Amino acid sequence: MAEKSFNAFEMAQKQFDKVADMIGLDEGTRELLRNPLREYHFSIPVRMDDGSVKVFRGFRVQHNDARGPAKGGIRFHPQETVDTVRALAMWMTWKTAVADLPLGGGKGGVICDPHNLSPREQEQISRGWVRQVFKNVGPTADVPAPDVMTNAQHMLWMLDEFEALTGGRYPGFITGKPVGMGGSLGRTEATGYGLIFTVREAMKHLNMKIEESVASVQGFGNVAQYAIEKYTQLGGKVICVSSWDQNDQTSYAFRKMAGIDLQELLGITDRFGGIDKDKARELGYEVLPGDQWLDQDVDVLLPCALENQITADNVERISKRVKLIAEGANGPTTPEADAVLEKRGVFVVPDFLANAGGVTCSYFEQVQSNMNFYWPKEEVLERLDDKMTSAFWSVANLADKRKLYMRDAAYIIAIERVAQACKDRGWV
């Protein structure tokens, strides 16, 4: 019998159910929070460069907006499924709540592969997505952002389409815009830097010294690159990083025991974060199978790529030396692997706390866009550090007080905040 494929939404519901049981959540609230409030499925017809018409499938899921407008990225991915989008929307609800932002959770996607689309075709998909949902999104209802394989340019096309359809100027409709067109300084670095702010605090909590620590990173996209930058600035050493190779359609890990050089690697990386293997070898890197980022003898693991990466099948390969895992990606660790890590006493900074820097800075961008007044970069990053630090300690203190695993503590704080908002509004 074929192995059942991974379903991110089932995993998100499983995590939710565990904590709903722990806090004795009532049936009505549980039913409301287990599923999205709203979801939109639609077709986006696009006239391709060769004159043919191709129809793309698009989604927007609004999981919960009791605490404020839904917030969440739009991803372009050939394997996109509505269940992945549902899971990510749900995680966004908890992420905005744990960071104590006045926002809810949403997520969007289009099934397509930008690698095989011209800029004009990508623009048509972006504008087509907005045409399908513009009545149900906006600065006071649902604020999208970039995600996997989308960027500031896609956001600007979407903003332009939204403003054309609504007849006004609404820079607060979407975040992740280019600086100078309503974007916030510091947004590019925010997720990676925010991740390392939680690592820094976790190390204080664990009496570890960052300058004596060694890390291995999965991924080499935006989050991983800025996480490596901040981690090394603070004195840490990264010895291994993995990246996806578009030509070979597989991933490779690049190891240098003396420590990788971020700028050197960026010089041999394509725009999707793929590192050139031959040039890496010339620079003295060992090129290993992609999953070997997990096996490294390090203190810290930073999964910054995709969901479902640390599983029951590979969790035992993690070195006994690893004391800390901080999840830059969404949903990289399955509940089965979590149980093993908890038993081993590995300190995990869970995804929706660890990578909340992105949505926190998106919130700052939204506030600045709505005010039409923009802060300097130092102020943005300072505010980000404050937010991430206080979110980390609210979770760590609860975990200590109630002898809880960090993920459970983060979930308890987030779910209780959202449940309270639903009750206060009289929904349940």
C-alpha cells in the first residue's frame, strides 16, 4: 500500500487539538478555530506569450480575523495545494497572536512555476489573482504579502491592480512592497534577523554563549541568508548550509568546517537561492547530499526551507550535541519528531514564534503605509528586536512555569488570545 502523503493541514489541526485538550477549550470555540472562517477557490485565465490561454488555480484562505485583518503571504508553487494554504493560514493566526499583533491569519497561493513563466505572464497571474478576490481583501480586511517564489514586484503589480479596481490609493493593502513604493526598510532582513533574535534569547535562557556555538542551516533563500548574516555578526559560526538545485531538481548541502563565508556563497548563488556546486567545490566546500544538513555535529539547527523536514524517519540522525532548534520555516518538524525532541530535551523555538519577524515587520509596513509616514531602518529593526524578545520570553516563562514544551507553551498563549477575541466579539 502506498504511504499516505504528508498533509500540512492535518498536522496543523493535530497540533491545535493537542493544545485545545490541554486548556479545555469549549466545543464551539474548538470547532471555529479548527477550520478556516472563509476560503476562496478560483480560476485565473492568462493569455500566454505564445498566444495560447492557460488557466491557473488560485486560492485565498482567511483562517480567523477576530483580532484584526487577516494577514499572510501568497505563494506561487507548482505543488501548491489548498490544504497547505489552509495550514499556513492557521499558523499565521497563531503567529500574529503569539507576537501580539492586532492581526489574524490568512494565506494565498497559485499553482504555477515562476521558473517557467516570463515576467509578463507572472504579472498577468498576479493581477488576475487580485481581480478574483479584490472585494474580499483590503487594508481593513485581509493584507497579503510575498511568500515562496513571490517578491516585491509581484506585490506591486497586485497593489496596482487593487487600486485600479477600487479607485483609490491603498498602500496598506499589501506588504513586502519595494522601498520607495510603500515598502518598509528592514523588511527584507526581518524574518532571518527575527529568527536569530529568538536564538540569542534562547541561548541566554540555556546559558549558552553564541560566540562559542556552531550551527547548520537548511535552505539558502531570504530567511536563511539573513539568519546566517545576523548569527555570524553576533559571533556564531555556520558550518553547513543546504540549497535546492533547479537543474538537478534535488538539494545539496555545502559544508566548510572552518565556517562558511556568506558573501562568498552569495556570489555563486542564483536568484532562487541555488548554489553553484562546481564553484563551491573550487572555494573549498564539501558538496554533500541535501539532507545532510541535519546530521552535522553542531549546537544549533536552523531549518529555514520547507515544511515536513524533521520527521519520525530522520529525527534520530540529529547529533546528540544539538541543544537548540529554531524553526525559520513553517511546519518543518512533524508531531512525531517533536515527541522525540521533547524526550531528548532539545530546546525548540517553534516556527510561529521563531519566524514571526517577517509578519511583525509586515505589520510595521502596514502601519507606516496607512499613516503614509515611514521610519528609518534602525527604528524598524529596534522595534522588531523588542517585539521578538518580548514574544520569546512570554513563551519561555510560561513553558518554565508550567513545565511545558516550548511549542505547547506558544500554542497556549496564541490560542487563548484568539479564543478570547472570538468570545469578546460574541462569536462563541
